[in-house]
Amino acid sequence: MSRGSATSRKTAPPGCPHPGACPLSQVREGTAVRVKQLSASPEVMNRLRELGFCENQPIRLLQQQENIICQVC
């Protein structure tokens, strides 16, 4: 599973390492955020970018269970 950092239009939840950025694993379902950084192998990062999941892209976290499901806005 790749990880990324995102900024929320709201304040970051407790436990986020930086007030302006938070891992997607700590973002609440239904929250709209903007991708700040992708952290994965170069191959995975390239594939995520091909799918539109790239830096500065607004996304909405739809579901967070075994997999994280996001809508690319």
C-alpha cells in the first residue's frame, strides 16, 4: 500500500506529524484534501500519477478499511 500526505481544508486531526499535512490513513472518511506528497516506489508513484492521483490534486476520502478508496476531484 502506498502512502501519501494530504492537507485538509479543515484543521489536521490529532496525531498528524505536521499541522498542514497528514497521512491519508489519519484522514476521516468524507473529508476533501489535497495531495501534498506521494511516498512509494517510483513505479507505484508513476502509476498513481497516471490515474490522476498526483501532487496538488484535490481528492475526497470515500472509504478507509482494508483499502483506502478516494475520489479524484
